[in-house]
Amino acid sequence: MQARRSALYSSPGGHLFRQLLDLLSFYCDFPLNDHTGEQLKEDDVVGQHYDKVSQLQRLFFKHWPQLYDLALANCAAACAPDGLRRALRQLQPDQLRQLVCKQLRLVGEDDPWAEDPEFLLDVLVTTYQRRASQRAAINAMPIYPTEGLLWDTTQIPTAAYSGGRPLALPKLNLQFLSPSDYLLRNFHLFRLEAAYEVREDIEVALQRLNPGRDFDDNIVFRGWSKMATPLTSFRITQVSPPRVGEQHPASVLAEVVVDTRGMRGDVASGWDELKQHDVLFVMGVNPPNEQEAAEAAKAARLRKGQALPLVQRVGLLAVRGAEVVEVRDEEGGLMNDFTGRVRLDERKPPKGFVRTYVIALDAAQYQLDVNATAAGDAPDVYPALNVVMRRDAKENNFKVAGLAVYSVSGQDGTLRHAHAWLQARNP
């Protein structure tokens, strides 16, 4: 808690420090049995948490009459951070210090931080608030990398990285706490490795497209790329309600329209060959005009003749991954359909040059975007998406492999069976 209240934690340059602290907090709260070292089931973790909250409520009921409402509330309400903080503000500073330092012994009485009521309040609330389970955290994690991860050099370093500073990465040469910990570390590292390759492909594609501004200040693409092309249109067509127990939509479908007119034959064939389960990346670029580029270069303190980084030069706003659901030609006919909706003898060559790709966006990432927009923390990125990129099929299988580890990591029963099977195979 002292680290989270430090100046470095809240400073713009403390990004790496915040990530390392989050990694430390994750392992400090890892659900393990203190005596056997085995990982606890989710029900056991919840039971232990509610036992601890019940003890706190009995303490309130016995010694603090002003907290009777909190003492008689249900456990879920008693450990809610906002309600707990609001109720504890009824105590005077000396009363709060007695509760935290003498009765709960969360902070030493001779600790200088014990004189700060806000610090004591943060310690008590953090200790007794319910933390999200690993399964819930995994299920809420986006599958596809976004612009925030792709260009985060504290997790995905550039080619110039020399090893002189630490990275906020899970380590494989340290002891694994459980099979779940092993899978989680490998999942995160695999996800970062795949994101590094995606970042390289995006940079090459955007350099080839060479987005800029014309005399009327409209966005134009002066180049061309085999693997990326401007969008004719993008629109979200369906947002399904969440499944029971989940916080994000069950599915989010969108339509991406691409015009292959003017493409070389082999390039257009590559877009025509896309099929169900292929992965695409849709991006939003808003390149700066000459004045904005000059101001950005001055702010970055670039020398004369030195170019802005690619992300700033092309004005990259967002990167969102998606999976192809179906492909339609200009007349709405299905292309490359292997679901049985189109019989083999009914298949015809595609009509026209316009291709419509129905894609499934990452529902977890969509919910994060919606929450950020509603809170005013970020603009709505989806209307700004204007470029789509495909990848080589041999390099674009990261989603399947990552999803396998992702799904197993979020299922306690599967992990227990796998652990028993490995022990049987290696007695």
C-alpha cells in the first residue's frame, strides 16, 4: 500500500513500476493452502474470505456501536469497497488508528504511516475487499492484442532492447506455484510473443499504405499493401446479451466491407480466399496534417530530419482483432463456406469486386471499450476503424493455441484432471 501511494506510482513515468507492483500483488494473493502448498478451489477462497469478513463484523458489533449497520449487513455488502470506506469515515482518526493498529494489527503502532488516516483506511479496505477470482479475471481478459499492448515497450520490447532494464513479464525459470500458475505464465508469454509478431506486421502494412492528408484535409492512402487495405465501411450489426455469470456480451458481430477493384489478381485472390475462423485486424488511422506533425516533432524534441515514430506518423488510434464468421460477394452470395449451407454443386464464382466480411469482435475487449467510453476515459474507437489487415495463415494460428491455454486456465476441474493424469504418467 505504501508503494501505491508513492509519487512514482502516480507519475507518468511510473508505468513499469505499476506493472511490476501489479505482478507482485497477483502472487501475494495467489490462492494457495499455507500448509500443503496446494492451490485452493474457488469455493474455498470465497469461504475463507467471508469467514474473515464475518470476524470483522463481530468486532464491529462488539466494540464499535457506530458501525452496527455494517456489522449487521450481509458479507457481500460489508466488504464492498465503497460502502466499507463510507462507513469507516464515521470514525475519528484516533479511533481508526485503534481499530487498524491495535485491534486488527494491520499496521504497526510505531509505523510513521499510522498517523495518516487515509492510509489506514486504504489498508483496511484493501485487506477486506473481495478480489476477483482467477477464473473471472481470465474470462474477462481480451484474446487479441490492442494498441495499448502492442506498443507497450515494458512488456514487448523493441529490437533495440539491451537487457539493461527489467520487464514486467512472468518468469519461467522460477518455481511454479501450481499447474494453473504454469499455464498462466505460458499463456501470457505466448500472448506477448504473438503480439510482437502482430506489431511487426502492422508496422510493415501501415508503412506500405502510407496514410496521409490531401489538400482538402481528407485521409488518403498513397501506397498499397498486399496484406492490408482501406475499408469501404465498418459497422457493428449485433451485440448479444451476456451469458449467465459473465459481464461481457456473448458475441459481438460486425460487417467489414472491402473493395478489391484495382488490386492485382494475386492480391485480390488473397482477400477472396479468407474463410471462417481466419483472424483479421481492423485499425483506425488518423494521420496528422503538416502543422500537427511539426508540433508533434517539436514536442518529441526530434532533431532536424528525424522522423516521428510510426504510431504518431500515421496517427494510429486503435487496433482490434476479430475472427471471420462468413464472407459474401457483391451480390450477397456466400464464399468459402464449409458449414453445409451451400452445396458443392451450387457453388459459383464470386460476383463483383466488393467483399463483405462478417466478423466476430473480441467481446471482452468490446465491453472494456464500452466501459471506458461511458466513463469518459476514452472516445468510441469503432467509428474510427478504417483499415483492415490479414496475416499469413501459417503465422496466424496464435488465436487457436492461445485460446486452448486460455480455456484450460479458467477451468478448475480441467486442471485437476490434467494434474492427476500427469502424476499417473510420471509416478
